[in-house]
Amino acid sequence: VEPLPGICSVTVGNEEQVYFPYENYTDQTMSVPLRYNLINRILSPTGQAVPADMFAPGLIGNGFTVPKRYFYNGSGYSGVWQFIGTNNSVPEQLGVCTDRGTQPQCELLPELRLQPLFDYPRGLVIRLSNASVQLARMRKWKPGGDARGPFYKRGTLSLGKIRALLNKLKGPHYICPVTPPNCRIVNVPKAEFLKAFKIIYTGSVPKGLLSLKKTEKAEIKRYQAVLKSIPDQLTRCN
């Protein structure tokens, strides 16, 4: 990872930020934990500026931002990003970013971002299974075997398929407006996830469990909302 010249000012949302560009010559996200503050730190007039500690792969458009107000010294701007032996000074007359400075950067996608694709149907299967047991105790239906009923059996199959789909999406992944070199686009198979989810409700159920079966349309709609919250495409780097 190498800091680049061209520290500049950019507006993010409603707040002005200082943009620190860098290049990552590897094909992996590099981490320089902030606890190693002698090799990765920002000195600023307010003492509030904190650098990034994760650096996405790629040579174009990478950088991080820090609120501009942290660098105001009363008459201008000052500060230094000290990174592994280099000193990268914030110019007193901070210019507006142009070209590379305003290009969006890759965002590392936390693995937990995809977890709801599994957690939601798992919770549903547990709820349906527990409700089936309760209805059996109330003698609303008579189990021929496992009192957790057909939803448990079908749910186990559904969760197995969803887990297999998630395993194919093992990270790290990034969300990148422009695909960096040595990286490729991975489509999230949302239709396959939905098909696997629907297995929970596939087939007939005993009369006493029809009230649970009737939740199908609402639960499918909820799972579609979960799918919608996930990007359609991810970037995977070699």
C-alpha cells in the first residue's frame, strides 16, 4: 500500500471531507490496525482525525475520507498522514478534488451482510416447527412421526441449499463502481436463493397445519425484501 500525492477536498453527503488517495499493489485487502499508531496515524490540529485501517486492492480510485473540520487550524488547513515511514501533508490551501480524487472507491463487503439470507429462513423454520409441536399438543393435528412436522423436514432441505449457495459466495467481496484489474464480477444468484426458500412451503400439509401454510405469501414477500437489501453483483479479486 502506498499513499499518493493529491490530498484534496470533497463533499460527501452534506459534509466537506479531506480525501487521502492511495494505491494497493496487491490483490488482497491489506490491514494496518490503528493500534500500530506509529506506522498509521494522522496528526491534526484537533487530534480527532483517524486514518483508514483497511485498504482495498486496486490502483485506481482508492482512498478514504476524514472530516475536513478536523484539519482547520484557525487560518487554513494542516495535518499529516504518517504511514509506514512516509509523511503525507495536508496542504494549507486545500483544493477541490478532480479526476482521480473524486472517483468512488471499492467498499469491502462485510461477510455478515450476506448472513440474513440464511438467518431469516432459519428463524422461520424454527418458528414453524415450534408452532407445529404446539398444535400437536393441542390435538389440532396428529403427527405420524416427528411432531415438528413437514415444515421442519422441508426447512432442513431448504437451509442446506441456501448454505450451499452462500458457500459459493465466500469472500472477501467488494462493491466497486469500476472493476479493478485482477478482479471480476460475481452475480448474486437471487433467483436460486428464492427457489431454495420456497421449499419450506412446497407440498401439502395436514389440515391442522393449514394456518401455518397460509403464511407462505407473506413470508416469501419478506424474504424478497431481504434479497433486495443485498447487492445484485459483487466484486471478487484474485
